[in-house]
Amino acid sequence: MPKVKHRHSKTRGRKRRTHYKATAPSVTKCKQCGKAKKSHHVCPHCGYYRGVQVKRIETMEDRKAKKEKKERRGRG
């Protein structure tokens, strides 16, 4: 393994790392529901991608109905 001839200071290493930055994700408006979503991703609010529904999003009404159906089945 090679040996280090001259030690680099902490400052020198930190100066080099100043360019390693996190970039903000590109956010666009969903054409179906109008809410913010990531580019090239399925909308987490409506489940649409490029005008086609690819994921079914469960609403609060669906959850309540599912819970009631489960409770009715348990009594029966």
C-alpha cells in the first residue's frame, strides 16, 4: 500500500468536500389532481401516472367501510 508523504490538513479536506451537496428533488404538479408530486413518479395522492391510474389509493371512506364490514363479519 502506498504511504502518505505529506499530511493534508482538516481544512484542505473540508474545502474539497464543499461541493458534495444534496440537491432538492424536482417537484411538479399532478395533471389529474393538481397536487405536488415528484417528476417521473406515481402521484401519491391519486395514483395516476401519465394520465393512467396505476395504483389504487384508499380513501378514508374506503377504510371506514372496510372496518365496518370486518366488524359485521366478526359478529355474524
